[in-house]
Amino acid sequence: MWRLTLFFALFTAACAPQSGGLVASDTGLSGHFSNQVVISNHMHHVLLGHVIVAERDGEATRALVVTQRRDGVHNLRFQEAWSGGVELPFRRAGGTDGCSHGHCRNAHVGFIFLSASLFVHAQDHGLHARLISGTDNVSIFAPPALFHRPQP
């Protein structure tokens, strides 16, 4: 449970209008977040993503944060994420709508949690995935640069 709390603490810090950066706190929490980029330009749904890495006591939590550019019509509610026939650990965002990277028209869709090995793979190849809902399935691609630590 502390991981989730830790993660959301870093997530909140990443909501500032910045293009990526480093975060540290007095609680032993540190981490970084990437720029936010378009990860799907579907004709009806523009999805944006940024990567967050939160570290504490030698443990790291890594995730791709997925947001939807609000269009006033569609409200996506994905339940699953898949890549290469493998289900990825996905948690739907609930009640976290608001500004992200200075964009207040974004609705948070969810988080794809990344193992250390998948994160390393994504640094070289990016992450292709398919987000699944009851009505709309959308393919996404997070480019490799999103998974690299920003330079101070």
C-alpha cells in the first residue's frame, strides 16, 4: 500500500506545468517524471502519456501515466492493457481528473505499471500496447525517449 501512496505523491508533484523533472522529499521519496507526449492520435481519442519513477528504500515503482485530452464527448474507461499478447498491470484512475503538465483539459485514464525488465526494454524500443474497454479499444505507443531519466 505504501507503494501506491508513494506513487501518487510523486504523481501529484508531476502535475506542475513542467516538461519533466526530478522530485525529492524529506520522506525518503525521490523520483522523476518525463515530458508528456501524444501516445495515440486515434481519430476520436487523443491520449497523452508520461512516465513516473518513484524510489524509496531501494525499491522503485515505474508507470506510464495515461491521460485523455477531453473532447467534451467521449469519456474513456479502460479496464485492461495488453502488449504482445501479455496483459500488463493496469490500474484505472478514479477521481484524479485535473491538470497534468499544465494541461487542464486532460482526464486521467489510468496507469500501466512496468517491471524493471519491461522498463529497460521500453528504453530501447518504446512501449506498444492496446488499452481495452467495453466500447473502445485504443492502440498506444510510448516512444523510447519517454523512459529515459531527464537531465537536471
